[in-house]
Amino acid sequence: MDAFGGLPGVDTAYYATQFGYEKGDDTNVRALLEQMQGIANRRAAMVSTLVAVRSADDPEPLIAVGRVVGEIAREPVGNNGFGFDPVMFIPEFGQTFAQLPVEVKNAHSHRGRAARTMLELIRERWL
């Protein structure tokens, strides 16, 4: 999240625990919305980085990054997905990730983008 200097970052799964909540998707969303009350800049990005190596000493690992930029909604909307999907509003679709059909979400998510890029890299460099 821009407003939080990039947090929660790689510790997303444990985000709520720093505010006294149990670990979980619902509590993460609740904690995030509480922390964002009164914050106008709701811009956020989801980033996934995949690394593939052929061996432990591979001199040229493949690195693929997928990124999606959106905004944190003011309340959870939608039933699909997990994590922050119910509050990650994607302007391009006018919906949260949790509102999108699974095929659409997977095709446009940060993980889907990283996976597609990794497949392209493998085909280009290893096959």
C-alpha cells in the first residue's frame, strides 16, 4: 500500500497479528480497513516474484515478476479468491478481485502474470 510505504509486503499472511488479531484472511482484511480509515490514498499493488534455477549453482536464474495496481476498497466485496481479494479493487474491471470470475482473476492477477512470464522465459532460454 502506498500509504504504508509498501507494507504489508512479504509478510502479508501475518499482517493482522501485529494489531492483536489472529492470523487469517478475514482478520487481515479487517485490520487493513481499520488502519486505512481516513486515508485518501488507497493505491495498492500486488506483486509476485518467481525464480527458477536448474541447479543450486545456476549462474543464470530465471526471474519473473507479475504486478497488479489497484485501490483498496472501503469494504470487502465479492466471494471469490482469498487474502486481500475482497478489498483489492481493480479499476480496469470496476470490481474487486473477489468479484471476478476465477478464470479472469487468474489471468490478470499478479501470480498469473508472473507465471505466464516465467513460462515464456523457460521456453526462450531453456527449451
